[in-house]
Amino acid sequence: MSDINPDFRDALDPHIILLRYTLFAIIAGLTNLGSQEIVVRLAPWAPLMASLVIGLGVGFFVKYALDKRWIYLDRYHSHAAEIRKIMLYGTFGVGTTLVFWAFELGALEIWRTDAAKYAGAVAGLVLGNWLKYLLDRRYVFRTASRQRRAQTQSNY
């Protein structure tokens, strides 16, 4: 990965980012559900919560790895930096999940139909993922050029 120019991310076409981000969200969702199914089949005596937690963990780390490498073109720097990134990435994931749930449940409460619930879910997913992308880009996977620009702007 050392051959990646840290300033290259700024040159990625937004359409490519959107396509990759959408594809990676689908892949992470499928790995989450697939992991849950594996747990249920291999350990049918385990509580449902075990499959949910394992699925969440697998999906989270798959999405993190794909985003890190193919969306943000981020390189490994140190254990401490990586732990910080994972913690921030997870925190933003929790926050944007709350946005998703608020839209889904809010639409259900207002209109009281399944169609409204699913429309709210779609709106919440779109908004939540967009916000997550912006937060991750700004705070989790900062490129050297973005850090230099942020420093320059704060010096004025």
C-alpha cells in the first residue's frame, strides 16, 4: 500500500466514490447477515443476540477495511492511529444508525403504514450514509493534503 499517493483521494471521481460506497454497504450488509446465519447454523443453542453481535462485528470490519482501502485510500501508520480511526469510525456508525432509526420510526409514527416505515428507512439510510461519508472523510481518514489545508486555514 505504500505506493498510494496520499493526495490521490482528492482526485477520485465522485461517481466512483458513490458506486464503491454503495457496493461496499451492500457487501457489508450481506456479510453481516451471512455471519448471523453461520452462527445460527453452527450453534443453534446460542442466543439470537450472539448471532447479531457477531454479524455486526464482521460487517463492521469488512466495511471499515473496504472503505479504508478503496474509498479513502488510507494507509496504515501505527497501532494507535488505527485504533483511533476504528473508534471514530464506529462512533460515527452508531450516530448515523440513530439517524436511520429516527427516520424509519418517525415515518411509522406519523403515517402509521408499512410503506411509510420503509420510505422513512430508505430516507434514513441515504441521509445516514451520506453523513457518515462526510464525517469519515473529515475526521477519520484525513489525507496529508487535507491536514495541510486545515492547518493553513486555522493559521489565518
